[in-house]
Amino acid sequence: MVTIQPTDIQIREATRRDLTGILALYCQPELDNGSVLSVEHAEHIFEQMLTYPNYRLYISVYGSLIIGSFALLIMDNLIHGGRPSGIVEAVAVDPEFQNQGVGKHMMQFAMDRCCEFGCYKLTLSANVKRDRAHNFYQSLGFQQHGYSFVADLTSALNPHPTASEPN
């Protein structure tokens, strides 16, 4: 296990060249059941993400290694005095570098970006089964707020899954 300090970590916007490393992070079984997009599909989605204002994929880098990633959307609002809000999604840290401040550094970066944009809140969600993630986010000052509702549209989007697609 490699031991690092937060000062050893650089956070930057991801580029197309980073997608293979990011997809490797998403292979973790507790993240999306270990299923991962093809690089070609990820490239298409990444290019689409870049067309949204203030929706970016970030990576945490240690030397030349991608050790963490998250997406941050800062969206405009017609409520709350027109102040924007932030949403963090797809947080992942390489298991070899977990519990060393990587996730904390990434979330602080996301909070700082939201403050720069004048956001009134930053939200995220974590699967109800991921107690370690809940404890982590609470340790950073996130509070459980309201209820989260999900409409699973998987079957509506693909009513006839093939043998290689989950249903």
C-alpha cells in the first residue's frame, strides 16, 4: 500500500486521454455493480458532458496515476434567489489509496468550486447500503436531508434486454 499526503494530490479536469484510468476506477464491485462502459461509449458520453455548461469530470492524480474521480454539475436555478446549486456524482477512489484523504480532498475541491459559483448547496447521493460512504460524507459536514426518490427507468429504456445486458 502506498502512503500519500493530500499535498501529493493534484485535482484537475479530466480529458479524453484520462477515460481509461477513470473507467478502471469504476470497476470496483460496490460502484455500479462492477459494470463499466467501453472506452468508445465513454468517449461519446464524455464529449456530450462537455457541451453542458459547468458539468465537468475531475480526476485526482498522484504522480502519473489516476487515483480518484468525480463529476460536478453546477446548475442554474430559478428558485433560491437564482443562486445555483451543485451536484456531485460518480465519486470513486482507487482502493489502494482509500482512507488517505483522497476523497476528502476531492470533496473539498467540489465544495470550493461551488462556493466560487455562489451555490447555495452541494448535494450528492450514496446507495443506502454503503454505510462507509455515508459515514465519510457525514465526517465532511454533509447532512442527511429530506428523502431521495428514484424512478428506475432501466426497463422503460430497454424493454427487451439481450443476454449480455442486465435487466
